[in-house]
Amino acid sequence: MTENSRARAGSKDKQRLKAIEIRLVSELMKNSRRSDRELARILGVSQPTVSRTISRLEKQGIVKEYTMIPDFKKLGYNILGFTVAKLNEPLSTSEFRGLVEKVQKIEKEDPHASLIAVSGMGLGKDRLFASFYKDYSAYTKAMELTRQIPGTNMNSVESFLVDLGDMTNYRLLTLSTIAQHLLETLKREEE
């Protein structure tokens, strides 16, 4: 699948969602603690409609989990690291499964606060990891563990570290801006 076909497929998935579903997902992204009754009032629909829609969105995998976003600095994490890397060569499906098993074993022996670990492309890399670290020594230890991952070209590993205590940070992790973007896009499409 090419990058363009993936983008088209993603936009088709979004187009299949009804306006009420997009509005409901947006409200849940802003605050998932609200009751179905409160969501119904905000959306101008019945409470059973909200309950059925949420259930359908969960079954379809559109709503993956309900969570909250804490102040990670107050939890003791001082660094957010974005690390990119490149594998030495593309992996077959079975090789990739083996790699995942090895990574999971490393993580089980030495857990860390991983936010995301994905394949992708750009900057001459094909892997992206984002994790929270208590301090720079925890980051260094994580990079040592990364060196244990088979098939990773260690000369290609680069990181961008964010000091979570830096007062010049503009926006840390939030879903509210994405929720707002969904609503504005929906509004433009309806006009």
C-alpha cells in the first residue's frame, strides 16, 4: 500500500462516520468522564442514542480506550524522548513477530514508560519511539536497552529530548486540539 493509498483509505474511514459519531468522539476526547445523559444533552440527541453509538464505536475499534492525561512532570517524569531508528533490513512477518517478542521480553525485565512505538518513514528512519523518562540517566539506560534489539542499526538511532519542566513549552500532550479540529472539519464539510 502506498502512502497516498493509505491517506485515501484513512480519509474514507473518516467520511464513513456520521456527523453525530464525529461529534460524540470529539466530546469524549475532550472529557470521557461525562455521562451518556450529559453527552446527549450536549449533542442534542437522546441518551439511548449516545449509548448505542458509543457501543458501536467501541465494537468498530474507533474508541480504543478511555483514559486521562496526567501532568507527567508531577508524576516524576522530567523528560519526553522521541527516538528514531532504522532497521538494518526489512523484516518478514515472522521476523517482525520475533523482534516484537524480544522487545517485549526486554520491556518485561526492565519496564519503561513507553508512549508509542511504531513503524514509519522519514529522515532516513523506519521506527519511532516516544517515552517518558525520570531523568537523563533513565534515558541513557533505555538507549542501552535499545542496542539489544536485534537488527537495529545503532548508528541510525537519534533522539529529540523534551524537558517537561521547560516553561517555554507551548503544548504538551492533549487530545482536545484534535477534537476541536474534527469539529471544525465537520462544520466546513456541512456548509
